Amino acid sequence: MRILIVEDNKRLAESLKDILNHLRYEADICLDGGDGYDQVMSGLYDGVILDVMLPGMDGLTLLKEARSHGSKIPVLMLTAKSETEDRVAGLDAGADYYLTKPFDKDELAAALKAVLRRGGGMIPEVVSFGDISLDQSSFCLRRGEKSIRLGKREFEVMRLLMYAKGAIVSKETLLLKIWGSEGEAVDNNVEIYISFLRKKLSFLKASTAIVTARQLGYYLEGGKTV
């Protein structure tokens, strides 16, 4: 999953990114509220950690604008303002959770997990398609009793394909969701990881396959439902 950090304290933002990377999330940093709003509305992110005091556009205004334009992205508001009225203002603006600074990293991890579950419905520990299943806690791809652990990028590619439930996922979507808008990845990166995943599906002897939709992207097909 890719998380957007909108925080103008660069040192804190980098610390947050390190914490999220350790938790196996991809993360991007935005130091300005106006730019943060554009990125929130881009559709590239699964969740947002949002500061209140920001240059350009404050966090409350950013969140109100995003909600008024239909964004349902899960938002964890992180701020030094701890008074009850500040918490109420944040929740009224549309935040899913309000965490005050300084924070404990374990509390942050638990809060973010809760926010992501609440925002998109319960996130299942295991997702299935055809005759394969993906354990999101262990990064293991399984068919029956046989399993193989995926690398981080392999896991993200497979997760997006499985969540699509047989619909086509474009190369552009895979690149942006996994490597980010400022990443150095190119189309070839996607092809490499698709190739890795196909080999692992072959190892599992799965009948579910990753199919290439020419000039469109990739999708999962076949396999008896597990």
C-alpha cells in the first residue's frame, strides 16, 4: 500500500517515511498543503497522514475540500494540537483518526492499520482468486498446501491484480501505485516483476495465470476457486 505523508517538518516527515517503510508501506512526502491536496485527489494513495499546520493550505481546509469533492481516502490526522476542540475540528473535517504529537510509533502503526481498515472496509488477511491465495501478513502466495514467499514489489503487484478480481490493471497504474509518480521505474520494471510472479505461479503449479492484455495491462484468469 502507498501512503501520502503531508507534513511540513521535513525531518519528521522523513522519520514517518522510515517508520512506514519498516511496516512495509510505500510512502511519499509532501511538504505543502496545496500540493498535498492535488496528491490526495490523484487517486494514487491508499491512505494519508496529514498535519494540520501546513503552508499553502492548512490540513483542515485540505481535508474539507477533499471530502467535499468526493474523496473517501482514509486519513490519519497527526498534529501537536491536542485540545478537545481541535480533535473535534479534525474529525468534523473528515479525519478517520486524530493522533497528537509526540506519538509512539507502535500507536501510529496501530492507528494507521485501523484507519485503512475503516476507510476501505475490513482488509482481509488473506485474499483469494481462482486456485491461489495471498497472505497479506506473511507475503506468502499459496495454492493448496504449497506456498512461496514474495518479495515486496512482487507482493504489491500481485495484491493489485488480486484486488482487481480479473479486471485489467494497466502498466501505468502498477507503476504509479508501486513505484510512485517520482520513481525511476519504467515499463520494463513491471514486465520483470510479472515474469517473476509467473515463475512463482508455475512453481505452485497454479492454474490461475497472469494474462497480458496487449497495450492495456495485465489481469488474472482461470483457476478453480479455492
